[in-house]
Amino acid sequence: MMTPPRHDADTGFQQEPPQLSNQYDADALLRSHLRRSVDPDVLRAIEPSLQRMGELAAGRLLDLSRAHRLDEPVHVPFDPWGRRIDEIHLNDAWREYARVAAEEGLIALAYERANGRFSRVQQFALAYLFHPSSQVYTCPLAMTDGCARTLEVLGGKSSASSSLPGAVRDRVISHLTSRDPAQVWTSGQWMTERIGGSDVGLSETVARSDGNGGFTLHGTKWFTSAVTSQVALTLARPEGNGLGGKGLALFLVELRDSAQRLQHITVLRLKDKLGTRNLPTAELSLDGTPAQAVAGLSDGVRNMGTMLNLTRTWNAVCAAATQRRGLALARDFARRRVAFGATLAEKPLHLETLADLAAAQQASFLLTFFAVELLGRQETGELDANGESLLRVVQPLAKLTTARHAVAGASEVLEAFGGAGYVEDTGLPELLRDAQVLSIWEGTTNVLALEVYRAVLRADALPPALEQIRRRAEAATHASLREASGVALSTANHLESWWAETTTRGPWLHEASARRFALTLGRTLALALLIEHADWALASDRDGSSAEAARRYARSGVDLLCDAPRPSLATTGLALGDRLDPALL
């Protein structure tokens, strides 16, 4: 009887995994955008840092993220002798991310402002390259940036009731913006409580005067990311203040005393999350935690706005970066994977799918870096009142639009790998899990849609947004962009007429349609920016890839509005799952 041949895991076909090269060199869109929008002398000065980060993102940082994929934070509540210590143990990768972020100036660049309004562009281009290989270390960086800018803007303002001493403000900012890994701090942002997420006006945390100009905080913070940070900005209601967001005040907390013990803060638990699992997120109890008011004892939600706008911009950068990483992996894999007699890169249907992903990614990138450009101009005093209104609407638009693209794109990327996309140790499922936070953190799509709604109502932000769309779409000269320009212009007209007409139908319909309005405005602005870049690329580089992306994006469903009358009670009841009295129908 013949013995069957031995077959083990080392014989037979072995699939090559996807590989990444220097992520700056490989990103044609990033490089062409910088050539188009950044002063040539500045670009020559900043390119070495981008080259370095591109190499790190495809090399050492990526290797660390893979090696420590399963090394999640560990909460140690007590020492061996029963003393409460509430230590959070992090993996070695996080310490290296912190070092690289400090030395490469991922926060410092924005405050050194060596390149004027382009400083923000350099900072966020680095963050865009860094994020996908960082286990979402960009989360504490985002909050650190937001805290530093908030203290810079508000911390020096005097107040009859209370304000942050200048020496404290300067000391904290110097740590937050340091390039020295031994001196640099990160910041948390504590807003979410059990009673409310986005509705922070319901916050129950109380601030009590300590009799010496400071306060102590008492309450529970339900979701605090980056709990290992040295400081945090948080909201609390000073005793005697009224309800709602106006009755809250913004406070600065230094988490630890000189002996590095938490100051009347108890870590109740680490959150068991769908994604961002290497990011330490905790539920905290504050029982007399020392704090200092940042800018008075009211209007806390409004005063938190600077931080929120910055973290939302970081969110958009991370969304564009997530799409770019998924696309880079899928493209490389398509050249290595053979199916039905040819590589996937030779299959028209697969190429069609990758091209659609590329179109959404280009739109996300250009919308995001338009927000970055406006931010840089604002911080250097180069924005007029019209520009300020535009920035107010673009920041939530960029966040909500890119987040939706990132989640859909990550799902499509997993499909591009077939079964391997569903296997944990390929690292691919992590792309989808981590992408999902982007549409939730710092405001869901609906919450951001209402921010857009308020910007249009209160800052008259629709006219400058539509002007940007029309100017950029109309300026395109290449015949291949005519169809896409027509879509952008017709949708801009629809947005304008729809807004004017629905104001006559009452606030109910306006709010009910805010999501479709915001998504349409965001997608249309992204399309116009893509058309503008494509026209430049055709003229300057004879590169038609962005023109193809613009045509595809224009056909993907930019206009999500409809002109239907107010939904009926029957429709509302169906949405809520209610049984309705037929007499009402």
C-alpha cells in the first residue's frame, strides 16, 4: 500500500502579503498638492521631514504596530500591598510613537510657526503619514493640539470671576509643544458623561471653590481617551450656576501631583471598545480633583469650541490617511494576487473598484487640506470675515464627509482581500474597526450636520461655501472635466434654492433634512476642490488621474437632497416603530 505524500504548511502555494514603500514618495496626490499650494522655498525646507516620516510609516513604526497589535493597555488598580495606584501600562510601541511625535514636531510645528500659514500644512501632512502606523496615537496628539491652542487663545484673557494664571498657561503650553521627549506632555479632553454624550450641557460634574482661587471637581467622566496624559481640559458646573451649556465652565486639570500620583482621580475601568484598542480610554471618578478655570465661570461649551474644531480637523486628516493606507495595501496586493489566470491588477472589475476607492480618497484628502489651509491662514491673521464664516462651516463638513468615506472605504478594502481581509493577524480588520470611530468621536454625522446647519444660520456660511464651489468648478478649462464641473455647479444651485425654499416650511423640515444637506454640501465642495486640482495636474504634470477621480466622484451620488414635502406622521411613525392612530394619517 502506497503512503500518501506528506503535505504540511510549508509546501504548496504561499501568498505574498502586500508591502509598503516610503509613504511620502508613494503618495502622488500629497506631493502634487504640496507643489501646487505651498511656496516652493517652504516646500524645499519641509520635504526632508516628510521623507523621514514616509519612511518611518512604512518601516519602523509599521513594524512596531504589527508587533504590538495585541498588547492592549492594562489597568492595575492596586499595588501588591493593597494601595490604590490606578496605573495604566502601555506597550513599547506607544512610547516610541510619543518620542517620534515630539522630535518630528507633530504638535510643535503649529506653534513655532516657522513657515507662517504653511506651518499647519506641514504639521498635518506629517500627521497624515504618521497616523496609519501609530495605533491611533494621533488621538492624544489631537487633544494636545486642541488644548495648546485653547490655552493660547483663551488662557490669557482676564476675567472678573476667574482666569488661568499666565505662569500656569505658559508652563503647560511649553510642555504640550515641546520637542523634547523627556519634557513633552499630552492632553486629554473630558466631556462625555453618563447622562449625555454630544449633549454636554447635561453634564453633572460640579466645581467647588477651594477658597484659594482654585476649584475641586466632583463627578464621573464616562469616556476619557488618552487617560495617561499629564493634563486635560474638562467641563464642570460651578456651584450655583444654572443648567445648560452656558452654566458650565472650562477647567484645566493636572492629573498627577509631584509624586506622580493621580490627584483624587479613580480609574473605574478601561473601556472595551470595538476599535482603537491600543488607545487607553477610561471611565473616571473625580472626587475633589484640583482644577483651575481657564476663562471665567460660564460659557464652557463655547470656550471648548477651539479644541473641538481642532480635534475635528485631526479627525478628518486621520480619515483621509486611513483611506490612503487601505488603498495602498489593496493596490499592492492586486499586483501580487493571482486569480482566474491573471493578477487582480489585470482584472477590469477589480481595477474599477480600486478606482472608485481612489476617487473618494482624493476627494477626502483635498477637502481636509482645504480646512487645514483655512486654519493656517486664520492663525496667522490672514482670514477676513468671509473666510472666518467659511472656516466655521468647512471644519464640520470636512469631519463628517471624510469620516463617512473612511468607513465605507475600509469595508471595501477588506473585500479587496477576500478572506484574508477577515483574518485578524493580517491587520486588515483593524482598518475597519478603527475607521468606525471617525464618524462617532467628536460628534456623529447627525451632530456635525446640525453644526453645519447652525453655521449657515448664525454665520451666513452658505454663500461663501457656494462661492468656493462655483469659482473652482467654473475655472476648470480641460474638456474632460466639463461633466464633473456641471455636476458641481448644478448641485450648488440646488443647495442654494433648496435652502431658500425650505426656510418657508418651518424648522421641523430643516432639521430633519440637515444630514442630507450637510453631506451634499461637503461632497460638492470636495468635488469642486478635486476638479480644481485635476485641472492643475493636467496642465502642470500631464497627469490625468485626478481628472478620472473627479469624473468618478461626480457620478457617485453627490446631490443627496430631494425636494419632497414634509414627511408625514406615517413616515415618522415607521421610523420610530410606533403604532399610529389612523385618524392622524
